[in-house]
Amino acid sequence: MSSVKTLLITGVSSGFGRALAEEALAAGHRVIGSVRSEQARNTFEALAPGRSVGRVLDVTDFEAIDGVVAEIEATVGPIDVLVNNAGYGHEGVMEESPLDEMRRQFDVNVFGAVAMMKAVIPGMRKRRRGHILNITSMGGHITMPGITYYCGSKFALEGISEALSKEVRALGIFVTAVAPGSFRTDWAGRSMIRTPRSIPDYDPLFDPIRKAREEKSGKQLGDPVKAARAMLSVIASDNPPAHLLLGSDALGLVREKLSAIGGEIDAWEAVSRSTDG
């Protein structure tokens, strides 16, 4: 197969989606990017006329996704790589955060991603080739107070990605869950939805976390362009990973979490074994 691929990336107007689209175009690939408006579509298509192709799509419009993907495959060409990048962060203490905000978080971060995967897999399965990248988060491996719904959505997408990879690998389709740490994107800025505070009992825990996150926004260690290049190297690999952490902070924090889990398993091993018949 040619090294030039056709990528479908959701959410290419900013953040990782924009960085990956620009790096992929610079490398000679063709990119179909989902956007939320005709103006954004025109802006995206001006990046590389003929190779940057925009489609207006809301990933929570589940009824529209199959038709959009079918139209892309019929008029643009086969989709080699799907990158589920569209998503956002929700910040809020769980007790204070309405269930409707959790539903919205999962609709975008989980159900939208799954709907996109279900739309592209039939073509990839027929061609016996394809690659799906799901942009999760180190918050899909570790947890932090105040972003409970977000962590839940990313844990879900990590698990779905891993299970799906086992279902489709024999069909020539790779699935990689890409978990970035802290990067200089809009995640903690305009892309984050914040639930208003209402219960003072949580102030000592939550207020310093929110303040630190706001102060750090835009100054994170991670470079989105370097993340995009890392993702392109995964796409080009003959043996891509099922899980990829991006950023030294993600590496450190996830390793620390795995070590803590191992210690807890060891400490409670006797109780765990006691339940065997």
C-alpha cells in the first residue's frame, strides 16, 4: 500500500486535531476533517486545496454519521485512518455536577467516537486494512478529583479501544488509544465546561486544583506539534501499539498508578484468594 494515506480526523479546528491535520498534510497525506460550521470548513480546505477536505459534522448527531462517512468514501476515497479527536473536558465535583452534564460528556467523548468507529469499520474490514486512533487522555489511566465525568469517559474509551483492537486485529485493522498528558491546547481553557461550585465542604480539596489548572493553561510542557508527529509515526508503523502515552508527565503518573495498584493487589492478595470455591 502507498505510504500516502487518507485520514479522517474529527475536530480539526484546534488542538490536537488541527496540529495532526497540518502535520499530516505537510507529510503529503490527504485529510478529511470534521468541523462545526461552513466557515470553519472553508478555512480548513484552504490549508491544502484538494488534499484538505472539510465536512460539517457534529459527532453527537449519530443519525448523520453513517451517511457522511459513506459520502466521503464514495466521493473522496477509502478512509485509511480514523482519528477520533473530537472531545472536551468537564470540570466539576461529582456531587455538584448534574447528570445531564455527564450524559453530554459521554455523548461527545464516548458515543460519538464509537459511532464514528462503527461507520468506518465495514469499509476497513472489506479492504482488510485500516487504523483507528482514539485520542483519550492520561485521565483514562489515572484519576484526579474534580474531573470525574471526564476521567470516566476516557477510561471508557480506553477500554473500548483495547477490546475492539482484539476484535478487528485479525481483519487487518489496528486500534491505538493515544493518551496525552498535559499539552498546550485549549482543553483547560475555552474547551472546558465548568460546573459552578456550590458545596463548601469541597473547597479545600478542589479550589487549589482549579487554580493550578487555570494558571498552568497555555504553559504546559507538551507540544501539540510533537504529539502530532508521534501519532504520524504510529500510523506509519507496521506494528503500532494498542496504547500510547504522550508526554513525560503521563509516563510518570501512569507508572506511579500501576505501581500503586500492584502494591494494593499484593496487600489484599489473601482476601482475593479467599473467595475461591
